[in-house]
Amino acid sequence: MHFTQTELQRYSRQISLPEFGLEGQRRLAGSRVLIVGLGGLGSPVAMYLAAAGTGAIGLVDFDRVDTANLHRQLLFRTSDVGERKVEVTDRVLREINPHINVTRYSERLTATNAAAIVEPWDLVVDGTDNFSTRYLVNDICVRLGKRNVFASVLRFGGQLSVLCAPDGPCYRCIFPEPPPAGSVPSCAEAGVLGVLPGLLGMLQATEAIKVLTGVGSPLVGRLLLVDALTMSFREMRLKRRPGCPACGTHSLPELIDYDAFCGVPAPKPRVAAEHPGPGKVGRLTAASLHQWRQDGVAPRLIDVREEWEHELVHLPGDTLIPLGTLGRAHTQLDPAVPLVLYCHHGMRSLSAAQFLVERGFREVWNLEGGIDAWSEEVDSSFPRY
């Protein structure tokens, strides 16, 4: 591969590294990297790989830019809110480096399309934020023989590894089973320090470049743990698990239903209201709750989010009982009084509602979609986060 004078000047600081050189730049220019997820991790990965001269970059994301993304996803600007992430990212990467090729997949990665999307690429960078897609990315990488540069972040901590290498473990070797559904909060629920995904994303880009060029020692068989509060880095040694159904026994016959595997409940048909019954939580949409409140017949409203979330935005007339305190506070509630519980997206409140029903509360409703649905369906002046 021959570089123009402009390209040689652009990459001169890398090429001047004895360990990297012109050959390393040629290998990078001939490489094809797929980035799954363009959030806090994927967006810095995309920018750094583009700037470094990665020949072809694939972008997989079905989401649109939201205001809540902007404190940590610096690829996006306020003016981009509402646009598809793949389209904004494509535009930005071509501005960063017009010498690269970008392919967009504005869709969710699923067991149905994963093989067709992943197969043409040399390496996958996993920037996703949910267990279902992480297991899917892992399994398709094992199946197709692609390395997987994995990272995750939450609150002030993160972890990073290069998985699915011929001599190293895969994600299932480290985490054979997903955690119980709802036991690990998302960044939307637990929060994340804005700079942390940028830090882990840059490390992911570094590992991707090392794998593609053969420079240095990638994090194969090693899990890097990052604590931003103490700014400490420690490393765990990992081994391939002989009984792993993905890379050990190869007993996974095909890609599976990953939502079911991770305990993600299947979406139910949308109804205005589904009444509670014995041992059963009622379902309620934001529009229906709004109508009830207008009619003056709404049950007592309980917010199970954290105090900072309540201060940011809440429904008038509610009572704040954070989920972590419900075990003690529920004794102060009257089991005979109808209750509507809500949170950010409806998952924490569903768990809380089930807890109360199991303790004899007669009429408990869950606000589906949480206060986020209220902002979308009832009152757009309510801030989304």
C-alpha cells in the first residue's frame, strides 16, 4: 500500500515509532474494524481509530443522539440531538480523516443479522451497555474467529480485555451466566462519571490498534480493572474455561435468544391499563395515569428512584421511597390503599411492586416506561435524563 505525501504527514508521529513504522501503518490502513455501540465507549473508539488511519470502520447502532448522551459522548454536539448516531458518527469520522471508509448499520445487532454484519470485519470492538448484546457479540466472534475488544463502565469503575483470541478466553469463560435480571443497574440508573467511558474507550482503541498491527502485547488472558476514584489500575489473569460452551466444548449449536438467556422480559402488548389481581402487579401507561389524575381518581403515587433523580424531575404529589429503603419503609404503607409505583424506565418500580404484592398489598400498579414515558407521552417539558 502506497501513502500520499499528505497521508505520510498525517501519520508521521506514529510512523516514526520504531516499533510501529511504515509497516504498522500499512497494516492499520488495510484493516477493517466493526464498532458495536456508539455510546460512551464506542464514540471515542471511533474517533481514535479514524484519526489513526484504520482503513475501514463499521458502525452498528440503532439509537438517536439524546441530550443525556452529551456529558460523556463527545463525538456528538447539542445540534445533533435527535439525529441517528451512525449518521452523525459517519459525518464526523470523514471530517477527522477523509482517507478512511465508513460503513453504517443503523439497526440493532441480533441473532438473526449478527453473522452477516460481523463476517466481513477483522476485529470487533464491543461498546455495548447490556448483557444480551455482550453475549451475542462474544458468541458470534467465537463462531467467526474474530477478536473482541471488550470494555464496560459503571459509576466510577471500568474493565477491559481482548477476548476470543486463539490463545485466550472469551466473555463466557469469565462470566458463564448473566447476573439475575435487574440486579445490575444500567448507567442510566446508577450513573457514570462522564470522563470514564472516554478513558476506557481510548484504551479499547489502543488495544484494537495493537491487535491489528501486531505491536506490543494485547490484553489477551488479562482483565484490566480501572477505579477512577483512586485512579488505580489492577490486572486479573484469565484462562480459557475448558467447559465453556462457546470456545471450549463448542456445544452452542447456534445463536440463541439472548434476551431470554439474560432474563430480559419479552415486551407485552401495550394496553392502557391491566388491573392487578391476586399476586399480580397491575400495568399502567403514562397516558392512562394522566387521565386518572385529571379525573381525580389516581391511587397514591410512589417514586422508587434515588433522591437526586427525584430532585431532577418528579410527578407532583408523589412520595419518594428509594428502592433500597423499601424493605424498611413498606411497613409504613397501608396494604389496603391502591398504589402506583414509578421510576426512570419502569424496571425498578416493577421490582418494587412485585415486592409489595408478595407482602400482601392488594392493589399495586407499575407505571410502564416510568417518568421517561411521562415526558414522551404526556408532558414534554419534563426533562429526560
